[in-house]
Amino acid sequence: MMRVGAHLTIAKGLPEAARLARRVGANTFQYFTRNPRGGAVRSMSDGEIAAWSLLRREYDIFPVVGHLPYTVNLAAPADATWGFAKRVLREDLERAGAYGAEFLVVHPGSHGGEGVERGVARIAAALEEVFEAVEGPTMLLLETMAGQGSEVGFEPRHLDGIIERLGRTERIGVCLDSCHLFAAGFDLRTHEGIDAMLAEMDRAVGLERVRAMHLNDSKVPLGGRRDRHELLGQGHLGEEGMAALLTHPFIRKLPLLIETPVKEYTDYAGEIRLARAFAGAAVA
């Protein structure tokens, strides 16, 4: 069974998020662990977590994926920003484990002009410190990035550099993002192009670490190096790219999490239906 879902809200609680996922036809979903542009976090009672656990089993929602806020920068040159990032990651990794989220996604970070190698070293040092402080079942996933500004993570070798410095621990994996990969220069509009991207990812980190994908079209052309999501089939990846991705044997086995610019969360129902329709398309 394909696992297709979207980025939903937990503002009204985890049980309501499960009901929302069911309403839009999702059997997996992603959520922000706290305010995406700040540090605010909502508390969760034991009763809420228990109700959530029952509902997700009843609705067969698997896996559940947390996403760290955008303010987290594990590559930050400034110690105050770096310290904040480590604290938020530590807290949210603990919380994700407490309510059974299988994965937690983080943008690797931005080096702020100090260079990729310095950024990679800074990220690895932060993760090493957090992993020493926190144990639990939740796997941390580094997201592939578009390469805008001073982002780290738009080339698979960046991710390999982080993972290598951590002794290739099994606690860390990768979340692909179709928009970001396309903007970084990977042409995903054919199975051949997808195979080439996966071969490079396999050489760098190993495909066994690739555990999820953000499924998004792109407002920018191939290699545009900007992070601008578009509705499925309406961007530069287009219907051809969506069909190629969703019929590819490796990609279609991943949990697919849609983050397209819909007006309301309930609008993801149409995007999920469209993704499943692309998955049934014939590819020449």
C-alpha cells in the first residue's frame, strides 16, 4: 500500500490531527513540532497521547513525521543561534519519541558564509551532542535542500560528510524533497533521471537511509537553486515529473508527504487524490 499524506496541523491536538488525516485521505502525515518560525510549543497530556495512539492504529496512520521549525540552524556560526538549535532539537526529539513519531525531519542548516565544510562540521558536532543526551526510537532525517543562499545539504556529499562524522550511526537518515532536488539540479522528470539521483544518493549515504520524501512540484526551473513549492503537476516538474516519481519502484515505497501551497489543510484531499492518480499513470 502506498503511504501518501501531507503536512498537517497539530494545533488542535494529536487526536484531531489524526481525524484530519483521515478526512483528507492520508495514511501518513507530517507536522511542525512547534511554531515554524519561533520557539513556542504546545503541551500534550498523557490522555491526549493515549487517545492519539488509539486513533492512529484505528486509522492506520504510519509513519508519523515531525518537522523542526525553520529557526533551527545546526550550522549557525553564532553560538547563541547554535545553542538554541541544539536545545530545540533535543527537546523535540524527546517529545517525538514520547508520542511515537517514527521520524523527525530537520533542514541541515546554513553556514552563513563560513563555507560548506565548516557548516558540515558544525552540524555534526551539534548532532553528536544531542544524540549523547537523548535516546529513543525516533530517527532523525536530514532533508535534501535546494541550495539557495548558504544552505548545506543540496549535494548528497554534504549529507555524507555529516553522517561520516557521526560514525555512520543508524539514528540518522535522509528525507528527499522533489522540489529541492529539482532546484538543486537533479532532473526527476524521467525514471532515468530519478535513477541517476538515487545512484548518487546511494554512493553518498546508502539508499537504506532514505526513509521519506516530501512530494512537491517546483515554481523554479531545473537547477534554479530556490525553494519554491508548487501544486502537484502545475510547476516545472509538471505532470510528467509527478508521474515519473509516483511510478518509480523505489520512490513509491517511501512515505510521501505533500507540502504544496494549498489554501486550507482540507485542500490536501485533492492533492492526495491527484498523487494516487499519478501513481496509476502509465509511463512510456
